[in-house]
Amino acid sequence: MAKKTTRRSVSFSQSVNLMADRAFQSLNMDPGVASAIKSCDSIIQVNFPVNIRGRIEVFTGWRATHSTHRLPSKGGIRYAPMVDQDEVQALAALMTYKCAIVDVPFGGSKGGLAIDPSRYTREELQVITRRFARELIRKGFLSPSTNVPAPDMGTGEREMAWIADTYRQLHPEDINASACVTGKPVAHGGIRGRTEATGRGVVYVLREFFRHPRDVRAAKLSGGLGGKRIVIQGLGNVGYYTAKLLQEEDEARIIAVIERDGAIVNEKGVPVEMLKQHIIKTGGVKGFPEGRHIEKGKTALEMNCHILIPAAMEGQITAANADRISARLIVEAANGPITYEADEILRAKGIPILPDAYVNAGGVTVSYFEWIRNLTHIRFGRMERRFDEMRGAHLITALESIAKDTVPDSIKEKIIHGADELDLVRSGLDDTMRLAYQEISATKRENKEIRDYRTAAYVVAIKKIARSYFDIGVY
Ligand code: GLU
């Protein structure tokens, strides 16, 4: 495997720590406690051989448990050719802060396997995944009560189903076996709304942002989401749902989509669903008829727009291009898309950034709902839905008899409708993202020395983590 080359002068995990340091400083936190919170609890590297088409290939994977003040520790597993220990460690730390920001009672963890999944068949990937899962389980890095993976870049519900099945085979007596991993297919203990959760969460973040006129004005924006010119990088799971929902539900204008093989630009709006289908069919954005293709896709990050949403991967906005960014607001749907140096430049330029550890927390939030569903062994809404519908019907009968008039059908339907699992998941996700925004925004407003949302979000997280360390007697 080629050594990872990086144009950053600090590594990804250093970048996360430096960003957190600003919050530790503004909290005047004891350096010992700060380093206890920042340090990674444990990390394993596993190397395992798999017979691929008659040849033995050795795969390398990692799982970092950054914190265990709440259990299980939670975070995805990514499959990517260049993944390494530093990246996994950085992402695990982000998970710790992320869970604390949105009040999900988990510690932070992350896993990675150095692999290019496109080079292997489904069957081969299944063997590799099951083998990786076995390594993690045997070494105590995967179980419903201590460490629960989820999808991330390069993995999805298919891999999660294989992992859950591997765990079940090794622990047939564990009645909570299916809670060992989240992001499973719905037919295998998954929850409705998990696949779209991160993207939908990003949309809820933006809707809440636009409910705060003072924050909107500070970003030199006005009005609501409708008609806003948006540039998005990455049409993978997170970027796709973010762009699609913004376009279809909020009438925002997606003026550019950046992908691996370039960008598609269309001032009138790129039809997101159509572009996604084109990517699935052809493997890239090239040749898409509904927009202009730019070979050097990354330059589209610098386009003049209202909102820039990096939703692809880390290290996309660096000291090399930060100065040329001209968006009014940046919303980090990916983990770590802006390096520490770039963050400093953007802060100086006065471009507000809604940070990753908050913005993309919708995924782990719905993972939390899935984990609870698995432990309770019952679908959300199963007990009360019909009861609520009956009560709604009684209410309408009562209203109509008092008013001697009929309630219009459209209102009737809304009152009678009993919430199903998807309604409840979306409601819980919306509530979570809204409350976290309010906490972050208030923290920023009330502390004059905190000038940016990232530091405010870290302050929110660190206060909760420090409190929990204190309660369990760490200091
Ligand atoms: N991989 C996702 C993240 O980075 C989801 C983690 C989870 O659901 O545990 O937040």
C-alpha cells in the first residue's frame, strides 16, 4: 500500500486536537483534564489474510476507541484505499465530540479498512468483512454493550448485515446481538430513515440556522433556504440526500455538484436525482447533459455561492485554496473537510462554518434510535399508533358535533394520522438537531471570546464530557 501523502502540515488528528484546543482554552480547562479528554483510549491494528482468486492478500484494518465515559463507544467503519491509523484516530475523536454535542449517550470510536472496495466482488467483500468483524469481536472491539460500528465511507447496510450475522454466529446466546452494529437493513433489525439520516440531519441544521435571523444576518444572508445558491461536494450517501432534500423539500438551488471526475455546474439548478442516476450508470459526472462539466472539479469549491457544503472527505479546503473560498456560509457535512490552517484563514475572512461534529451528527443520532430499537426488540410506534389514530378520530367527531360543521379532509387526515416509525425517527432527529443548534448558537452569543461555531460546539461537547469524567471520578 502506498504511503499516504498529505499536503497538510499537521495531520488530521492534530488538526482535530488543535481545533478542540481553542475550546479548552476558552473554558480555561485544567491541562490534565484536557489531555485526558483529547487522548485516544485504545486502538488496535489487525492484519489478516484472505484468499482472493487463489492468491493470499493481507488486509490491514484499525479500530480506535477514543472515549468510554459512555458506553458503547460508537462510530462507523470506512473502507478506503488510503485509510490509516491517524485518520481513524481523528475520526474517533470527532465521534466523541459529536455524540456529546447532540446528547447521544455514547463514547467515540471509528474503524477503517485499507481497501479499494471497487476492486473486489460482492462475495469477496463478504469474506473480507466477516473476517475483519471476527478480528474486532475476538479482540473486544465490537459488541452491543461496548463498541458498536455503523456505515461510513465505502460501507453501507450490506456490510452491516454481514457484521451483525458474524457477531450472532459467535454469540448465539446474546439476545441483544443485533445491537452490535447499526445501519443494518430494515429487514435485519435496521431502522427506517437511517440511510438518509445524515443528509436529512444536514437539512434540519440549515432549517434551524435560518430560524435565527441574527446568525443569518451575520453570514450576510437573508430570507430562508428557498432559492439559495448551493455548491455541494460529493454525491455519496450524505451529499446525495442533503442535495436531494434541499432541492425537493426546500426549493434551494444546487448550482454545482463536485465529484471525483469533475464538477457539474448549472446556475438554474442541477437536477440531483437525475445526476445520481447518471453517476450510478456511468461511474462519474462526465457526460451529464444538464449542466456544464468542469474538469478541475475542486475549483468549484471557490464559486461564488450562498452555501458551500463539502460532503465528500477530509482535507478538501486547505491553506492552498481557503483564501479563494467565497461562499457566505460553509456547512461541513463531511468529517474534517477543512484543515486547521484553512479554518484559521476562513475565520480571518469572516466566513462562518457550521462544523462537522455537529452538522453530520444525524447519522449517529438515528443509529442511537436503532440501537434502542434493537435493545427493546420492538419497532417504534407499534404500540401506540392505532390508539393515537382512534383518539384523533374521536376528537374530530367531537369537534364536528360541537361546531355542527365538518372538518376539511386535509386537516382530518393530519389529526387522525398516527405516527409510524419513520415519522418518529424524523421527529427525533429534527428535535435533536434543533436543540443542539440552539445550544451552540447560545454558547457563541453568550461568550464574547468565542467567535466561531466550531469552538462553540466544542465548548458544548467538552463541558458535558468533562462533567461526566468528573462524575465517574476521573478528576
Ligand atoms: N459514520 C457515521 C459518522 O461518522 C455514523 C456513525 C454511527 O452511526 O455510529 O458519524
